[in-house]
Amino acid sequence: MPRIALATYDPGPKPSKDRDLPVLVEALRAAGAEVVAVPWDDAGTDWGAYDLVVIRSTWDYTWRAAEFVAWAERIAKVTRLANPVQVVRWNTDKRYLGDLAAAGVPVVPTRYLAAGDPVDLPDDHEYVVKPTSGAGARFAARYTPDEHETAVRQLERMHAEGLTAMVQPYLTHVDVSGERALLFFGGRFVHASRKGAVLARGTAYDDDKVSHPDLEPWTATEAELSVAERALAAVPDAPELLYARVDLVDGPDGEPCVMELELVEPNLFLDLHPESSLTAVVEAVLAAAASR
């Protein structure tokens, strides 16, 4: 009987926002595994007692990314961690988009502004400002050129909190074709989902946002699958990935490009898809646990 820990976050008195977690726990137990869901920062957990630790919904890590990466490094020394620690280290900083672009993968064009860098913001098109370590559209906002001063105030706030900013053009196709999320488990494509645009004009960067508006199942196109597979092939050192979610939007030419490559704690959207998706996920997790 494999022993598996699913690393999550502590929601406090509120219910967990991870709708995948109870479904996955029940399915793995039904398949014969001993499974627990544990907050990643629980000091009393003996992580080495498990055959596999799967990072699932550690959704508070972006406020303390260095602490989270240090945790992953400790776990990787005592048991098998999925995804591997070098992937966690690389993927928790969205400067990985530059690595993908250098490898020839189509990505949303991105510039980075750290504290002390000249504040060079677009003056001829809409753009997005967000942190290199973030989730759920935290500290993300959409601006027009005449909102320069507001964008600068956001940058000042982010830099004061030790965050590096990303500046990207606002790709207007997302307002029509949305953002597509392609999920892979055990190296196999499992399913795809689509959501609407997250950033509405005039929404402040520190407002709460709906992370997955108008979420629905999606049939991935050949072009989307091709870009997703190219992105996964470009991950450094070609590691064995238990799971991956590739988030795509359409560029100015209408062709898909990578918005984000989610290799740490992506939503799986299992409730949107048929039982076969859950079966594929469970099989991949059990295989990973058996190969320790």
C-alpha cells in the first residue's frame, strides 16, 4: 500500500478552495493507497514517512516563495517529491518565460522590472503589470497608457514588498477566445479547459479577482497541443514531470502562445471532465509512488 501525502495550504477557518483535493484523496484511497492531505508548512509532519509527496494546492506560497523552495529542498532529501525540486525552483519565478522564449517557444512578450530599474512602461498600447511570483491574479492589473501614474504606484508597492514586476502587452484576443489550460499527467495529455479574461479595465491591482471566470471544458486544437508540448520539452534538464498545466492565449497573429507554464500547484479542474480524466491522474500518481 503506497503512502502518499498531498501538500496543500491551511485555509484557516474558511473551507479550502481546492475542489480537486477531496476528489483526488477519495480516488487514491479507493485505488488502494494510504493518502493524507497536509498543509505544506505543517511543522509536525514527517514527510519522510511517505513514498511520494505531491505538491497540490500550496496556494499561499507566493507570499513566501523562498521559504517554500527551501521546504521543497528539504522534502526532496527524504522522499520523492513531485514535481522534482529543480522544477519547483525554476517554475516559482515567472522569469522562466524568458527561458522558454530563448528555446523558441511562443510566449507572451515579457519584460521584467526589479527595484531600482528604470520605469519604462508602454505608451502606445494596453499592458499588464504583475509579479514574477504570484497566483490567482494577485497584484495583477491592466493599464492603458494614460494610467501611467497608477501603474507606477503599483510598481512602487510591489518593489517595497520585494517583488519583481513583469510587464506584458495586453493581448486583446483573450477577451474573445479566452485562456486555455491543457493538463498533462505522467507525460500524457489528459484534458483541456477554457476560462474567460480575468483582468477587467479599471480593476485595481490589489482587488480580489475571480481567478477562473466562465470556466468550461475545452477541446484542444492541434496548434495548442503543439505549443504545449514544445513548452514542456523546453523545461531545463528534461525532468520527469508528474503533472503540468500549460496555459495558452492567442497572440496578435491569432496563434496560441504560452501565458504560464504551471508545474508547481495548478488547479486540475477535475470536476469539469469525465471520470477517465480522474482515472488517468490516479494511475500516474500511483506509478510515481511505486517508482521511488
